[in-house]
Amino acid sequence: MYSNIPSVSKAIKDILFSNSIYLNSLKLGIANFTALALKIKPELDRIIGSEVNINTIVVSIKRIADALEQNRDLDSIAQEEKENLAGARISLTGSILEVEFDKEMENMEKILELFDRQSDIRFNIFQSKNHMNLFIENISEIKKIFNNNATPTITPSKIKEGVSMITISLPWEETELRKTYQLLSMISNILYDNQISLHNAFFTPSEIVLIINDRDAAKVYELLRVKFYR
């Protein structure tokens, strides 16, 4: 019978490569193999479905560390990363408008009805505990709406210009959350390594949305594009 449970070595590699701290400690040669094995053991046992011997984990970690140290297996590492990202699609929408509303406003339904009537305005909606954010592509049209005397009660709590939206569509199933976490870790590393601030971010089982200042958006898009399609 077919089983989707990975081998122990494959599961260990997946865990290490999905966590930038684990991976960087191995690359720098500062990892304590036994301590790292104890750290990942609970997650590994859960993935495998049974208890894995700690010595087996240590040996597998050492093999991966040796491969990284000797610059071997890098092609297969890159290939695995590429396979994990296969099918993901990235798009960039520049110069959008972020409009924030207080979620406790009584006219929240009116806001949604207002935008539903505007068929030529493309927008994304994200809700948090206290606010609702609209990310709108057609800036000139939306300004007309808010300046219209017919909508005096619909007042945003904040409007921000000068941001862009990068959308990453995820092709994998909701059960493959490890791929999403690996992608989020990769994005975080890219932003950190290039000292780029993230204005806002949202993710669902089917997509990741990054809100970035216009001046940085093209650079982030290109860095991600190279990762996805190299």
C-alpha cells in the first residue's frame, strides 16, 4: 500500500531545511548535533508516526552537515528547493492604495456594498481583530469615491499610498503546510539579508501577500522570481 510517510533521513532534512536557524547553524559549523537532534525529535516522531532513535537522528544530521561543509550535495539541495516551489506563481502590483477602516464601525456593511458596486475597481480585503484593510489598485477612482458627498459617513481611519503588493499563489494542498512554512522562511531571509522592511503581510492556504514600499517592491520581486524560476 502506498504511504506518504517520508523516510527518516528525508524527514530530518525537511525539518532542518525549513528552519533557517537550524540550517545556518549547520552551515556555520556551530551546531551541537545531539542538542539539535533532541530539539527536532518531537516533530520528527510526529511526522514518522513512531519514535526515532536519537543516535539515528544525530548520524543523519552529521551527514547533512558534512555535505554542507564540503560543498557537496548543493545541487540536490537546490533541486529539492526548486521542486518544493514548483507551480508557485508570483505577481507584482505597483502603486496600490491601502485603506484601513475601524472594524467596529456601524457602516462596515455599507463599505462592502460600496465596493461591490464598483466593478472596475480591483481590491483585496484582509481583516484583523480591530481593523479591515482594503488594498486597492485603482487609486484615482477610489479617491473619487471618498471625495463623493454621497458617502459622507464612510470615512477611512487611515489611507496609505506608495506601497506595492506581491502576490504568491500556492499550488499545493492545505496538508502540505511544510512547503508554505519553508517559503515563508525563505521570504523572511531574503528581506532580512537585504534589509528590506515589510509594511504588511497576509497568508492563506492558497496564497501569500506581501505589502512593501514601492521603492523596494521591484527588488523583492526579482529576488523571489530568481528563486522560483532559476
